[in-house]
Amino acid sequence: MNKNAFGQPLSRRTALQLLGVGGAGAALTACAGPGSTAGSTSAASAPATGKPTGAISFAHWRAEDKDVFAKLISAFQSATPDVTVRQDISPSNDYQSSALQRIRGGSVGDVFTAFRGAQFVDMVKAGVYTDMSKQAVVQQYEPSLITAGQQDGTQYGFPYQVVFNMPVTNEDIIGTATGGTPPKDWQSFLDLCDKLKSQGLVPIAWPGGDPGNAGQLFNSMVMNNAPSDDMCAKIESGEYKCTDDWFLTTLKQYQQLKPYFQPNSTGTAVEPCQQIFATKKAAMLATGSYHIAAIRALGATFPMNVISPITTSAEKAKYEGIYNATFILGVNSHSQHQAAASAWLEFLSQPANAGEYANGTSQHVTVKGVEYTNPDLKALAPWLQKKTLLAPRFQFNNLDIRSAVEGACIAVVGGKSPDAAAADAQRVVDQQRSQ
Amino acid sequence: MTETLQERSPRVGDGEARTGRRRRSAAARTHPGLWLFPLPALVLYVVFFAGPTIQAFQYSITDWDGFSAAYQNVGATNFENIATNDDLFLGAATNNLKFLLVVVIAQTVLSLLLAVLLQRNSRSSTTLRALFFLPAILSSVSVAFVWKFMYDPNFGLINQVLGGIGLDGLKSSFLGNASTAIYWVALTQVWAHAGQLMVIFVAGLQQIPEELYESAALDGASQWQRFRFVTWPLIAPATAIVVAYTTIQSFKAFDLILGLGGNPPKGSLDILSTRIYTTFTNSRFGYAAAESIVFMVIIALVSFLQRRAVRLTQHGV
């Protein structure tokens, strides 16, 4: 028989008492306050320096860029033999949902990325970014394109990609229909859609069944209608309302676009839209330039460009289009290999390597002095100089508010009246703000 | 002597009884070492179930964002908001209820019908049972992707067939129609799991003695009466399992919804589990924990009511 510390036999009662005490202890442990196990959220410090060594993890969501990154990793490891880099890739939706919790642990994402908007804000708040403000690597980037990686004057990360979140066009069709001059106002845009429809084409393939991609058109639709550039932040703060005239105008314009989308557009996912566009049945794909590579993979050989519907008169239009600077690279403050992580980030920031990434993935980058050899990138390069607005939908930090506001646009296309859709959206905004 | 023996014998008997009791007591007393055996399970239970549940209660009265060290205790505010000031949660609960009703009724009826038709162990029945069971071995994500393309308004099989037979008027945007979207997801769920539940009913049906049907037939009972008065009461345990399983499954159709509706899903496809997940994603851990507790209460309540209903139905026939 087992004996306890006092040399007496351990009875069933004693065993139960011990288990009870253990259970109560565990329960009390469970009662530890939320956040008491959280990582540091204090002010960020610069990444550690020293000789780059160790195995690091590069966390991101771009599975389609895996091969290009693999080539770059191979070149980096040859140049820095004491460092190995592993890609930790999650689908973009999962990354949006769970990356912060995984990266905070420090075991994944010595170098990591963040979406512009809510995720970047949360990651800064959680203290996972190191302060890159005083690092030499800042000089490698175009200053106007990396503001999305700053907060309160500190450069936490570097947005790596520049994408144009506005409809992609089949230039063979649009060029012929417009004579090379894109519509400068709303009526001209509707006339263009009418003309395309009369040719038996779907003017705009719009993935209304995929809220993430459907919302990209929202950027173009509000960029000139809204009274200020921070319209989405102001909806979230309560300064603007979905029932305001400018937003109701936007919803009515969505209603006007409905006949020019493919039939039953609110139930269409993004892949069928890409298919319709790639097979020349649609003249525009209302997502963004980040889909050009996927369209090419579907066999499209026609020239492509991007276009933004101008929703006002030509004189009132402030912007010609939309861009977004995202894929915000950073060094993890909880990383055990910060020197190696910094070395990998610096490697990606060199123009030759950034160029390899850009041309390999058909995406522009924020790094200075990159030579674009990819024909699609060359075709879109003039947009880097045009008057474009940083995609406003990512000003929303509350994803439920964003879904409600963008959902109103989808609801209108689905048949709801603009007034009712606006009122429903505003009710959710008000509730979220008051909770 | 006799007296003495008689006087002593009880003492001897007492001694034996005491010894026997002691032996039995020693045998009955579990060796303390044995108490170590349930310990791993107990630790797992405490760490992965009891602990998180207790924590959920604690988080639910805070405004914790999931990563900050600082948080505020907000008392019952989160619960008040859920009850009175949250259209998103209410919408998700309504969707979940619609989904639950359709799935529980349709899946139970369909699986029972299939089981009745295929209960014999003939070669054709066995083959058909295997075929109907097949979707159950697919992951929910695979099922979602298959049906996502079935429901596609432009390339999907359903609209193409409708167009092919001249029924263009019946073409639909399916998941894009806010008022019907959740029912299409429910249909997918029924397709995926009816075969699995059919197996439970087949097992239940095969336990019913053939004599009962023979005597019912001798009494002049019709096919329907035999089903109503013999089969239905005797498959009560199987029905209870099917209904309980389907109910819980309906609340956990998380991956199917995300596969079909994206992440986060539109309001018309949002159910309670996806709503809680979206709230967590939105860095509102305290509020999401409160939603989880309300969710737990709803499941308990629905399960209780359902068990009562099934019992009443089967005792009342």
C-alpha cells in the first residue's frame, strides 16, 4: 500500500481530497485574469543586432507567391549560410483571423506580414512589431507608399505590395469601346456599360457572393462621392452615417450597376467571375490588379489594365483610382532570432530582390528603384503616378462595421431599397459603437 | 460445554465475521495507486474543458481584446447587449434556428425513409447503403466546395440543368438570395449526413423482432399501422440518438458555412458559431466569450426540449 509523507497509508478519501485540491487549484489557475499571460504591449524597441544565425519563420498568407519566395529564400540562404528561412503560409482568411495569436507566441513569424487596417492596428497594439524607424532599411522604400506601416510617427512595418483595388479591364474590348479614353464621369461609365451589354458581353463580372472581393468595388464607388478621404473611419467613429446623402447616392449607383453585372451576381463567387473575364465574356472584373496573375493562369492573353468608375461629374472627381499598400512586413519583437529576421527583411528590401518578387508575382512593390519587366506591371506602371486614393475600406478597424456597410451595397444589388439597406447598416454601426 | 460452546461460538463467529469484514473491506478498498490511472484523463479534462469553461465565464464579464494586459470588468453589460442591442447575434440565432429545424426534420425523415427501404441485408441494399453513406466520409470543407460550385448561378450544375430543360424562371442565385440562402446550406448538410444517420436507423430497425410484425399482420394491421405502432416506438432509442446528434451538428456547422459563405460569411449565412468566431477575429474576446456562454445555454435548452418532444411523441402513439 502506498504511504503518504507521514508514513500512513493513502486512503481513497485522502486520494479524493488530493484530487479535489488539485482540481480546485486548476480552477483557480483558470481564473487568472485575462491578459495576464499576454505578451508585452509596451513601446516597441528596435530589433536586436548581431551576427544573423538560426532558423527563422516567415509568416504570410500569399500561397500563390510561395515559389517566388522559395527562390528568394534560396538566394538569401546562399548569401547568409548561418540562417535558414521557413515559410509559414495560412490562407488569407485564416491569417486575418488567427495570425496575431500565433505570432505573439514567437514560435512562428520571426518575420511576419499584416493586412493594412484592423490587423496592423491590433498587431501594433499587441506589441509584436519592432520599431524600424531608425533602421537603414527605411531608405530602400518609397516614403509615400509606406505610411500604412506607420502609427504615431513610428515605422513599425513596411507595406511591400502596391495593388490597385479597382476593376481590371480587358483592353481589347474596353480600348475599342472607349476609343482609348476612359469614361470621366458617371453617365459616361453607364454609357460604356450599356454599349458593352449591347455587344452581348457582361460589362462587369462582380463576385457578390464573396464579400471580401465584392467589397473592392466599394473603394471606387465612394472615393469621389464621400465628403472626405477618411469617410470609412468617420462612419466608424459616428461622424458620418450610412443614411447620409453621399452614401445613399452610392447605394443608388450600385442599383444602377445591377443590370451590368452578370445574372444573379449576389451569389457568384470570385472564381467563376475570373473564368467569365478570362474567357472574354466579361469586359471588366471588379476585384483588383492582384487577380491579374490568376487570370493569366487561366489562359488569358489579352492586354489588361484597370479602371475606376467615376461616380461624379468630371469636375467634381478628386481621384482617378484606388491603390492599396499592404503585406506589411515586420520583425517580431518576440523572436529569438531578430538579427536573422532583420537580415531577411533587408534582403527583401533590396531593389533586385524586390524586382524578382514583383515580376514573378505581377505585383508592384513599394521598394525604390525596382525595374519592372513583367508586361502587366509595365502596363499598370502609369497608375503609380496618377491621382489615386489609398483604399478606404481598410480604414475600418471593426470588421462587423465594414461587413455591414459593404453588405448594404450587396443587399441593394440583391433587390433591397437603398434607404432600407442604409438604415439596416446604420443600425448595426450604432450597435457596434455602443457595445 | 454446549452452553460454553454456544456462548463461545458467537464470539468465534464474531471473529470470523470481523475477519471476513476486514478482508472484504480490504478487498473493497481500492489500492491508492489505482487512483493514479484516471489522473491523466482528469488532467486533460481540467486543462482542456473545465479550465477554459471557467475562463470563458470570467472573460465574459470583461471587455478584453485578446492580447492587451489591461481590461475592464463590465459586469453583465455584454449579456445585456447580446439580449437587447445586437442585430448580428439575433440574426445568427434566427438563421441557426431555421437551419436546425430544416436539418433535424429533413435529415431525420430522410434517413429513416432510407433505412426502412434499405434495412434488408440484400446485396443491392448493402450497395445502396454504402453509396448513401459515402458523403459522410468527405470532410465538410470538401462538401462545401463541391456544393459551392453546384450553387454557382452561372456555371453551377443546378442552374444549368434548369436552363437545359427550359425552366429558366426557376434559376436562382441560391446563396446570394438573402431570404433563402440558409436553407440551401441546410440542404447541403442533409445531403452530407443523411446516409450516416441512416446507418443508426438500420441498426435500430434490425433489432425489432420479426414476430411483432407477424402478429400485427395477423391482427390485420396495415403497412402504415405496423410502422406507427411497432416500428416507430421501438426505434425510439435510435431516433433519440439521431435527433440529438443532428441538433448538435446543426449548431456546429461552422466549417460548412465558412466553406460555402466565406470568412466572415454574409449576414444571411451567419450562424451562432460563425458569429462567435467573427467576434473573436474582431479582437473582442470578452464579448465573444459572453456569446459563447449564451450559445451554450441555447444548445442545452434546445437539447432538453428536443428530448422531451421525442419522448412525448414516442410514448404518445
